[in-house]
Amino acid sequence: MTTQEILNLLQSDIHSTVFATLDAQGLPQTCVIDLMLADEQGLYFLTAKGKSFYERLMAKPFVALSGMKGGDTLSTSAISLRGAVRNIGKERLTEIFEKNSYMARIYPTEKSRGALEVFWIYQGEGEYFDLGQLPPYRQSFSFGGEVLRESGYRIDPEKCIGCQGCRGVCPSGCISDTLPRSIDAAHCLHCGNCQRICPVGAVRRLGE
């Protein structure tokens, strides 16, 4: 999927997500927040100025969020991302209420909406993970100029001796049967079994 398709899925199909922010003591706090809009510039949500969540966003304008959909574990898709946010005030507030009609029942008058301000996630990176197919599928993405950092595991072809150790412990079968061994990142569960069992240290965890 394209990054835009992932953001659209997160906003429209999942919609309600768990946000994590840091409080004044540097401790994580979570709350459930609806994503109101998605476009080629990022994601948009809103909150009221009187809320602690608002204060945390203004003090440390970064968030991490996760959302999922599915009837049970093996039909679940999930999206997680972390990124930088910007307060854009009342900009796009009318559009948000037009697209999300239920908001008018929560804030029914123009005066009651005076407490609301819109925040824009303008830069970030994340991961789409789908357990609805086996082996599971994962895809990393980024937007707003954020650099996409590598994750998971990689086998050094110069160190690999071609034993079957890693293939024997891989739950998703994502390690090649050809030599030197290689890992299909789209189906890797990041369990680390391959790194733990490799007798020559050929498996490296990315991002370290």
C-alpha cells in the first residue's frame, strides 16, 4: 500500500486510536483520540484547550499512536506511528465537523466549539501490520520528510555459513532456502529467534 492509503485506512476505517504523550514529569500518558482527517500532508485531530492532553501536546509536541481493527487476533490489522504535531488552531475545524457529523452531538453550538483546537501530525513514521494473512505482513512507511529507519533483522551474507538453524526456528518461514540466507522483511515477526540461534553471529538486529 502507499503511505496515503495507510493514513486513509488509519483515519477512516480505524478512526479511534490510542495516543501516548509525555507529562511534565516525563512519564507516558495515554488517551483514546479520534483521527478526523487524512490527506497528503498528514493526519488531523482535535482536543479541547481545558484538557490535560492539550497541555501535554503544547509542552512536548510529539505523539505515538496505535489503532487496530478486526474481529479477533487472526483477522486483525494494526497501524502504529510516531511523529511531530503542530497546533493549527481553528483551521479545518469546519471541515472536521462536516466529515465527522457525530461531533455536532458532542459540541452542538458554535460557542461550545470555542474550546476546540485542531492539531496536525505533519511528520512521522510508522508500521502497518496485518495478521489477517499468514504469514503476517508488515510494511513500514513515513511522511512529511521523515527518514524511514530500518527495523527487524538482516543476515550478513559474508558471515552466513548456510546452516539450517535460523530456518528451523523462524515461525513465519521468512528465511530463504537459498545461500546465503536472507530474510523477507515483509513477513518477519521480529521475534529474534534467528539471531539467538545463529552459531556464527551472522544475524544483525537493524537500528542498533
